[in-house]
Amino acid sequence: MEPRAGFEPATPALPSVRLLFANGGQNEPKEPFWNEFKLYLQGQYRPKYASDLFRYAKRFSGCLMNRNLSTLRTLSNDRRLHALKGLSALAKFSGVYTDFKELVKTYGLKWTLNNDDVILARLARKCNTEELVGWIRTIKNRIPAFSVFMDFITATGLRFDEAIDSYNLIAEGNQEYYNVEQQLLEHFRFRQVFIRRTKKVFISFVPKDLIAKIESPLTCDTIKKRIQRRHLRSRFAEIREFYASYSTKHLRQPEIDFIQGRTSTNVFMRNYFNPTWISDLKNRALKNATELLTLVSTTMR
């Protein structure tokens, strides 16, 4: 028998969701089905995201099988979005994605929050630069082993998991990663790590002296657990937001979007924007990074 490519479900004995649709959801998938689905997710997504998708898909699978998504209406915006993503993955795996899309439309469910609501929520949240900078300094002072990492994520504006992967590639001494002459981390050379389906990052300008300080690899769990043990909050997502806002002093919006991996579908970004044509981008980006590092410095100024 020919080996099947990828992780497409191909075991005839496994109950399909289409069959479950036909039976009104009376039969439930058995363990082999869920094991195959888990393998499929692991082949498509990062471990943590795959785990989240699996958890939500299994928890709300009855909604898909019974063709009744009314339960999702009672969830908070964030949980409803996670549930929809999990069920979407389950529907694609099971070959009933068209049915799922029709269900979502029928129940009037939205995949994204209203833009106005997002902006209003952000404005209503108390954003204090000194408070966030103070939190970064506190981490550096109370957990010195994380000091260089805190500088690194502040200077790059990377997502937390991206920053961990990037930091570890540097610590491992990968010669193809950091362009010393341009002072540029070339994430695009590691497509499987940094060019994901919905979250991407292509380049980061980082000063040489900061790169030279990176020595030992770290893990997400190590950082989060040690921060929790000291009864401190985790605010890494706020650093990314702060980086984007602060960078408007030195960089244009398309430049910030590109550096942070936001690839817009508008005509300009898709067809015309090319950072290699911007001769002073390196200098402005490095100046931006240097100022951010100065802000979070724990030395007396």
C-alpha cells in the first residue's frame, strides 16, 4: 500500500464527522480518531497552538456533530474565537469544512472582533510607559539570568515565542542567522520556524553588542515559571505593543509592520513595498533599538 503524504486522515475504520452529521451526532469519535487529529495538528502548527486547537476542538466537537453552534454564542469573545478555530481545524481534518462555514454563517458568528471594539478596549486600558519599563527593569534586577533576553525582546518587538526561538538560534552559534555587516537577524532563512501560516517575521535589526551577550538558550516554561514564582505578572505581549508604538518616532508604519511580520493584503504592501530599497532603514531601526535599550537600562543614568 502506498504511504500517504502528510497527515491527511485516511483510516477507513475511523468515524468521520460527515457520518456523524448524518446520524445527528449520536455516535462519537473514538480514541483513534482523536489521535489522528492530534497528529494532523502537530504537523501543521506549533506545539502550543496545536495543543490549544485540539483542546477546544474536542471540548466543543458536539456543536459540530449536532450542527448546533448556539453554545458558542454564550462564550466570551476570546473563548468563542478559540472554539471557532478549533472546530475549523476539526472540520478541515474531517472533510466537512464547507458544512462548518455554512453553520457559522447560519448562526451569525464572527471570527474577529469589531475593529471599533478593539480600539476602544485598547484606549480604555491603562497604558503607562513607566510602569511597563519598570516591570522590565524589575525582571532584569530580580532574575539577572533573563536580563539579556529582556533587552532582546524589547529591542526587537518579537512575539514571545519568536523571541525565544531567535534567542536560542543565536545562542547555538548559527552562522547563517545574523548578518554582522547589516546588524540584521535574517529570520526568513529559517522558514519553518518563523514563517508560519498566520504569524510571520522576516527580519530584525539588532545591535552587535547585544548579540554578543547572548550565550545560553532559554525556554518559554523556564521564563514563565520563574516569573510566576516571584509573583510577577507576565507582560510580554505589552512589550510588542510598546515597541510598535514607540517605533513611530523613527520608522514609518509599513516599515514597522514589515519588521514585526504583519504582511498586509493591500496593493502597496503586497506588490511594491521592498525594504531593500530604503537606504536609511538600517540606521533608523538601530537607533530605535538603541533608544529602547536605554529606556530599560538598569544602570544609573
